[in-house]
Amino acid sequence: MTRNLTLSALGGLFVGTAVLAFPSMAQAQGQLTVYCSVQEEWCRPMVEAFEKDTGIKVSMTRKSSGETYAQIKAEASNPKGDVWWGGTGDPHMQAAEEGLTEEYKSPNMANLQDWAVKQWSQTKGRTIGIYSGALGFAYNTKLIASKGIPEPKCWADLLDPKLKDEVQVADPNSSGTSYTMLATLVQLMGEDKAFDYMKKLHKNINQYTKSGAAPAKATSLGETTVGIAFLHDHVTMIVEGAPMKAVAPCEGTGYEIGSMSIIKGAKNLENAKKWYDWALTPKAQAMAAAARSYQVPSNKDTPIPPQSPKMADIKLIDFDFAKYGSSAERKRLLAKWDAEVKNQPK
């Protein structure tokens, strides 16, 4: 079943890890430790602006959604982080279900889009939507032309034998983006057909990256002909001049709700709440466009970047966030993907 999401526009990127100061020192001084799961170019300005607005010193680490979830779970008995900001909602929802995050209701919730508030309700107040963006792929126009490969327009086109070792996507174990693809295909095609599709696609994959945005960067550099990622990641590369064309697959596609959570047992809880409230303001959310991130912000008063793809033009599935964000379903699908797709010979 598909539907058009009435968001009007859309908008992660790049891989990197940044540690500003030392978390243990920041906690000892009653400051703030942020785990950031968007691209570093967006993480850093957020930290700098928050420090300027509040006087609170921040220690920040950037990792992908899946990696951050794993870190928070590993640190559960002695939490090192205070806030998890950004990244796809599924691992945030799994963390909420497993009691790894705190309940909190921000006074800024009244200004948020319904989809952001719905996520908060589904997780009993343990995570909230901060942006949304649709899944798709992009191809390098120069490579497509030089290799004589037809321009792909649909998921089915990525199975073309001419694309052998020419497609790149992230590993869903570490990447929320790629888990969104896994869950999307299962909902779009049915589980049996989706896994059959991914087994065939496996023959054309040149690399399963750690970060969901990495395939967009690789496509822009000509390191791969096709990259699967969120459309806003591709748009970032296109705005910077890359010879790429972004595609919303003709059969339909899924989307993410990027999320934010306060970590259970946060040593700087009051400062974590200050970040949470601040990050939901139009001022903070408008920083995405300045960082060339083109998602749809969750605050209704935040301007939508004009570069963002038009969501009304994209055929979106009725994504079941509650089911596919559950701990049991995520674990089951990831284990099945490892056994039946990743570990199979080409």
C-alpha cells in the first residue's frame, strides 16, 4: 500500500568521527555529552551554536545510528552520553523499548509536525522526531553514460547485470539508512520477494559501507556508479556540483523520521533537557540547510530548504515505524539479512 506524504519537501552525508574534549571531564564539570548521528558538518555547528546560546560546554562524538545504539547499549550500566541527537528513528525506538532512554516531554512539542509527536507517543515519551526524509538512490551521470548502462528509475533496474559491482549501499547492522531500506523492501514487496531481491542485488554490490550517507559521497566521486541512500544525502552532493541524478524509485519507497533521545542515566540530565528543548526550535532546526542537509524539519515554523526534493512527487509506502522499530523485528530481520544476503557468495 502506498500513499503520498504531504510534507512538500525533503532533505545526512559523509562519514566522520569527532570528539570534542573528553566525555568524562565534561560530565565531571556538569556539562553535556552529545552522541550525534547526522553528518559531522551538521553536528559541529549545532554544538557551537548551543554552547554560544547556553554557555554549556559540549563533548560530541559522531557515529552512525546503528553504531550509536550499540554504544549506548554497551554503556547502559555506566552511561557516558547524555543526549543522542539525529539518525534514523528505528534504532532510537529500539533503544526506547529496551529502556535505554528517558521519558521527557518538551514544552516545544506543541509546534511540531504530527509525525514527530506520533513517534513520541509510540515510544511513551522516549524519543521524538526532529526531521524526515525519503529513501532512494542516485547515479553518477558520467559513469552511466561512459559504461552504456540504462538510467535506472526503479528498484528493479538495480538488478541489471550491467551494474555488477557498480552499486553501493550501507550495512543495515551499522546504518539506520540501510535498515530503512531493508524494512522498506519487506513492506513494499513482501518478505520472501524482498529477500529474493536483496540476494540478487548482492551480486551488484561493490561495498557495504558503515555509514548510510557514504554511498552518496562515493557516487559523487565516481567511486561507484549507483549509491543507495536517503535522497537528501544525494541532494547535498548535487548542490555541491556532483554529476549525479537522484531517483525516487518508481515502485515506491520508504522514509525515515530522524530522532532525538535522552540517554537513560544521563549524568547531565538537566543540560540534556536544555539541548532537547533547544534542538526543537526553528533557530536550531534551520541550521540543517546551512549545513547542506535538506530534510523536512519537525518544527512547523522552520523554513523548508528550497533545494529539498518535493515529497508530493514521491510515492511513499505507509511505513510501519512501530513494527519495524521494535527490538524483536529489527533483530530478526538483521539476522536474516546477515545469513541470507551479506554472507552469501556472489
